[in-house]
Amino acid sequence: MTLDIKGLIETSLVDWDGKVASVIFLPGCNFRCPYCQNMDLIDHPEKFKTVTEERIFEYLGSHKDFIDGICITGGEPTLYKDKGLTEFIRKIKQKGFLVKLDTNGSDPDYLKELIKEGLIDFVAMDIKAPLEDYNKAANVKVDVQAVKESVQLLLSGKIDHEFRTTVVPTITGMAEIEGIAKLITGAKKYVIQQFEPENCKDIELRKLKPYDRETIAKMMRIAEKNVGHVLYRGK
């Protein structure tokens, strides 16, 4: 089965810290976060031209001395567990490249399978909110036990990883950061990402001003009480 890949960044220096990577985008998601920046990819994937696996492997093959690995993002990539994703990753690994998976953590069983088989080298998991607030942040009813299981799986140290949260005024404040930090206590790396209002799904959120750097710094200090290394990404 061939993946319906809807985007390719051939070379990225920002999607995997310390690595030069290619990035592929898979459409569709089981969350509907109001601050999402990729809603067309999720709701209208037909707008995007499909990128063939042949093109991707041709590029990787001709840049094998430059590209360290490939980031698989979306949307939510784990929705493709029965649609060719595992086999696609196997092909990447067989060619000697590293694999990073971006996920919302909603399918811990598949995540566990990929880790057990040694098919992925790094996981970036988005943490939307403390578990009790997940439905609001994701704008759907979320199986929070599944999210918690994915968190615990990554914290067990079986794979290199990072947790990350986009901080959105009216959704993510100091109390939420404190709750998230407690959820991921012991994590080696936690990234606080700046909210970008321009293209987010919820039109009302486009009117909001992102947090200033002083507020972000306070959030980072709160998270540092539970997490070993806290980083900031954004403008």
C-alpha cells in the first residue's frame, strides 16, 4: 500500500534538533485543535498534490551523505498504521536513514510497536493540556488514558524523545503549564512553542496576541520544576 503523502520539505535544519532532515506530511487528524496551523491538510487534503514515495527515495538516495533522517508529521501520522506507514518506515531504515515521528500520542499501542521493532529513532509528542482539559484543547473527546500511556511509554526511556506544547492565550496559561509539567515529570526535554495566530483554525483566535517573552520565561521556570531541560521555539 502506498502512502498518500501530501507534502515534502527536502531539507530542514529546524525540525529535528541537531539533525539535517527531510520532512513529509501526512493528511488527516483525529484532533481538531482550534489553534492548528495545518487545517487544510487535515480537512481538505485534496488541495495538495500527492508526493510519490519514488520521489522521496530518489531525493534521499542522492543526498545520503547530507541528510541524516526523515521526519514524519501531519496531521497525525499514526492514523496510517494500516495504510502503509510501517512498510514505508522500514524502507527508510533499510536505506540507512534515521526516523523521527511527530504524534499526538493517541495510539500508544502503535507507538510501542514501532519502538519495539526499532523502526523509529526519535518521537516528538505534542501535549495539548493537562489531562482534565484535553477535550477543550483538542476540540474533540479524547481518550486521555491513551495519551497518558504514550507519555509513560516515552518516559520509560526506551527511545529518545521530546514533549512540546503550543501555548495559546485563553487555552494554555500558567496553571496548565504546571499541570502538563507534572504529567511529564522526569522528561529529559520539554519544548514550549509560541502560538501563531495568523492561520489558525479558529477565526476568533486569530485576533489574539501571542504571549510576550517575559510570560514565556515564567512558563519555562514553572516547567523546570518537573522537567530536566526546557526549551523555547518561536519568533
